[in-house]
Amino acid sequence: MKRIVLAITGASGSAYGIRTLECLLSADREVHFVVSPMAERVILHETGATLDQHLTGILAAAPEGGSLVRHRYDDLFASVASGSFATEGMIVAPCSMATVAEIASGYAHSLVVRAADVALKERRTLVVVPRETPLSSIHLSNMLKVTEAGGVVLPAMPAFYHRPTHIRDLVDFVVSRILNVFGIEHSLISEWSDDSIEPEE
Ligand SMILES: Cc1cc2nc3c(=O)[nH]c(=O)nc-3n(C[C@H](O)[C@H](O)[C@H](O)COP(=O)(O)O)c2cc1C
């Protein structure tokens, strides 16, 4: 089974991380999951449910193929803290600007940042999904540093050309882009094609 690391941090947009987890399990991944303490609080605030409640629902609905391995935020002895533990890469969704700064500086004090550090040093795919607005020059320069180190900065910027009608559609747009980076098949959003364009009057 393919392994992938997923972290949720304390930026707004916890739904991106929760939906990504559902999709990775559906795609038969062994998901190594780390959540920051602030993320746990933001999840409860934004969704009205605790992380554990979400996980119970997600695992009950998940197909047989995938599996979840949850790691403690402060457990730097965890498998994913070592480059010798092979994975496809890592997703941080959503990624706070605090965590972007830590990844950019290599200050690997938590398992989230250490696992991201490992992905970069091992030249594996690292996707960070920042959400903040407006952006300061500090945010921009940290995102540039992550990009220059080989990471993919994939801002939580849903588009509207697929005519979303529900929040779920906006979330799925961003999650589809995350999955595309790893080449994971999904049916969240239809591919844009010549047939997608309305004929002009
Ligand atoms: C309700 C709420 C929403 C937040 N939204 C954002 C956000 O969108 N982007 C961001 O960079 N920080 C946001 N923050 C601030 C982060 O939670 C804070 O910087 C925290 O230190 C991040 O820690 P972490 O990256 O370890 O989870 C938010 C905080 C709260 C309470």
C-alpha cells in the first residue's frame, strides 16, 4: 500500500484537510496523519465537531483499501520523522503562515515541520496549502523559500468557472488540485475541456 503523510494545521479551511483525508483513504493510501493543537481547535470552531468525531465518521464510511495511522504532533520518534521511512510525500492542508515559516526556516520542532523537512530533503513531493489574506512580504518570501526548496505551494484559492453551488464544490476544487499533484485519480471536479465552454450568442 502506498503511504502518504497528511497534516492539518491551524489556518482557516480545516474542511480542506478533512476532505483530503477522505479522498486519500478512498484512493487506498496508508495515511500518516498529524494535526497541530491549533488545528484541533479550529476544526471544532469551524465545523462544530471534534476531530475525533470527524475521524469516526470518515473511518466508518471509508472503503477497505485505505488505512489511517495517527501520530502525535510532538512525537519526533514517529516513523515519518525519518527519511528512511518511504512515503509518496506530504500534504499540509490547510497550512498556517506560522507553519509555512517554520518549514521555510527548517525549524523542525514538531512532527508536522519535521515530516515536511524530511519530504524536502528526500526530494519527495511536498504540497503546502496556505490560507491567509492579505499577504505580507514575510508570507510571500516564506512561500518562495518553500518553492525554491522543491515544495509545491498550492494556495487555497477555489475557482468559480465550474459553477459551484455548495461549499463542498469550493473545497473539492482545491482538493482536486492537491490530488492532481500526486497523480491520484478522482472524480471531484470535471476536467476543463473545449466542451466546457458555453456557446456565445
Ligand atoms: C479561528 C482562527 C482562524 C485562523 N486562520 C488562520 C489562517 O487562515 N491563516 C493563518 O496563517 N493563520 C490562521 N490562524 C492563526 C493560527 O492558528 C496560528 O498562527 C497558529 O499559531 C498556527 O499554529 P499551527 O501552524 O501549529 O497550527 C487562525 C487562528 C484562529 C483562532
